[in-house]
Amino acid sequence: MTVHDFVAIGLGPFNLGLACLTDPLRGTHESPGLDGVFLEARDGFDWHPGMLLDDATLQVPFLADLVTMADPTSRWSFLSYLKQSGNLYPFYIRESFYPLRREYDDYCRWAAESLPSVRFGQRVTDVEHDGSAYLVRTATGEELRARRLVLGIGTSPRVPTALRPLLGAPGVMHSADYLAHREELQQQERITIVGSGQSAAEIYLDLLAAAPEHGYELVWLTRSPRFFPMEYTKLTLEMTSPEYGAYHRALPMETRDRLARDQRHLFKGISGDVIDAIFDLHYQQRVTGDGPRTTLMTHTEVRDARSLGRSGAELDLLHTETGEAFSVRTGGLVLATGYGPTTPGFLAGIEDRIRRDPRGRYDVADDYSVDVAGGEVFVQNAEEHTHSLLAPDLGMGAYRNSVIIAAMLGREVYPVEKRIAVQTFGVPDQFRVSRLAGARTSTTEEIFE
């Protein structure tokens, strides 16, 4: 049986980017290169289909495509896709760095369907290690052997504990399924959205635009103290940098976990354009007399929930500032409550080869490997607790793939940037007190005396 250099499981944008970047490295029979196979359970590429709203854009520029930040000359770049699809000049004239979300999905599908290393309809059922290689089995009966694995299975919809009793109830859905149920929602007298991020805002704006036609009431609830905008200032954007990732990983686990909570608005906030569009549409509907019948509430926490059958759901709520308890009945309910990491069952056979932290999460090394030997099992977008907000950032996907490729080959095919930021994270070396032989550098106080 052929032993591949690696098998990648799952085909979201990150593993798809790895497929693109390793495509020119496959080599030939006479000159072997990096031989990888990509397995995807679905029958085709499909990126957040429930949120492919017609006017929704990415929150990152087109440079954050599958390959450009690693290899600007790649045939798999977004600009190459635009050229081949005949849209390069229209995109240029449009003068916006931010692709439409549907456009990005089509771009990824264009790449996925053209790559010879990608195999759709291959759901992995179990993985073992036979002493020399990983054995990967799929539901179709296929078996592959590989020296390494790359796990890119993505995240799953997350539902808070208080709302879990509503799972599967009529009229209740996660934002991941919004478009498939939009027409059903619009038949209700009241629609409630729970959440405070970009998905919640885009769904609210979409439903608000159609509210005059359908006549429903809209309620938007969030436990956050306000509708946070995502911060786009340049020094904050430098936190998506190699230096910050290294700095964050070196912090104590408790500090990293605290930062994960404190920094959520840096990458889970709402784009300023969407916030402004919501207000402007409210104003327009107010002036034209078309409404709106809507309620937006912050500081509102869901304490309990129950299904009312075909009548919808009832939410028990608490206003966390006033301490007042109240309830809302709603015919339709959209849970824009985000996504969380997934631990696949197929890893059970190699669990003894996986490093875990004290909380059971992957213990992710600098090179994104999580195996006890090192350099054998890599993860994509499963390292937010170690590498910070870089993990889900599309713009850092090509960087992470450059690191993984270098770890597999033992050399940098794509240059891996070490420092790109203006600012310094942590204490600069020139300001550290030396512990050697009583010598020391100047302290900050002495410099400015």
C-alpha cells in the first residue's frame, strides 16, 4: 500500500489552502515531492451555506485568500480565479478589497474542484497507527496510509446550555441554517435573534429589510453590554501577527484563557458598515412609515427556554444590569451563538499519541503539531487557546500552512515571516534586567531620569 506523506481530513478554507500550496510540491515519479491526499465527507465544497446572503462580504481583504500571503504568484490566488471567471476588471472597477461571501465560496469551489489531491464523499470513520504509519479508513471502505495527518474538520455550531432544550424544536434554528429556513421564519408574527456577532447582525439586517413586506416583529437580544464593533485599527490588527502568536503561546494557560474572553470583540464583533446600515435602515423605515416594529436589547441573558410546539418558544431572561427577570414568547428563534471546536470520534484509535492540556484541549506546539512525537499530527483552526485569535483568521491561514509545510519538509518552501509588527509584545530585551554576574541593563526609570 502506498504511504503518503500526509493525509488531510476535512476541507474548509484552511486545509483547502494547504492543498493549493502543496499542489506544486507533489513532484513526479522520478523526483518525488510532498504527496498529500485531502479527504472531505461532503460531496462538494460548501462554506457556511446558511449565511451566504447576497450582499454579505468577507471581513478580511481579498489578499486573505487561500495562498497569496504565502505565494503571491500562485495559480490558486483569488485574482487568478477572477481572471479565469472574467471578473477581474469588474472587481477592479468595484474598488473594494472585500469580496462578496458568495464570491469567496465560489472561488474556493473553483479551487477544490480543480485539485487532483482532493477526494469528496470520503467520511473518515477511524484512524490507527500500525507502528510505522497512520492508517485512515473511510465510510466507503477506502484505506490510506500516511506518515502524517492534518486535521481541518472545522468547528460546529455552539448552543448555550440554557437554550439546548430547544434543539430540534419547531421554528428554532442556529444561524448556520438561516437561509434554508428564512421563508419559514418570515411567516411568524415575531422573530427573535440571540447573539451579538457578525452573523446576528447580518441576519437582523436581512430580516429588517423584509419586515415591511411581511409585517413581523423583530427582537434582537444579547448579553453583551453593547453591540460591539469589530476593531480595525492598524495596531490592533498587528495582533494577527507571528510575533503575537508566539507571545500568546508562551503565556500561562490561565492568562491565555482570560485573554480569550477579553479579546472576543477583536474578532467576533460586528463590522462598522453593518452597524451603520442597520441604523440607516431603521431611520429610512421610520421616515417612510413602514415601521420598524423591533426591539434591540443588550445586557440580556437567557436563563431558561422551553418549546411551545408549533407556537414557537418561550425564553426566560434576566437583564443583568437592572436585575429584572422577564420573558419573551416568539414564533421564530435564530441562535446566532457562534461555533466551537469539535473533537472527532475517529481519533479514538490514536488518542494515546495526542498531547492534551490539563483541560483536555489539544496541546498545540509552535509548528501546530499535537502529537507526542512531534511533527506528525497537525491541526487547523483548533488552537485558539494556544495561538490566540490568529487561529480562525482567514488572513493567517497561508502563514500557518507555510509553517506546517516547513515542518513536514524540514525546510521553508514558502518564507515564514518571523517579525512584521511595529509594536513589541512582552518586555523588550533591551529593558530586561540581566541576572548574569551582577550586570544589568538600564531600567526604564533610569533611562528617563
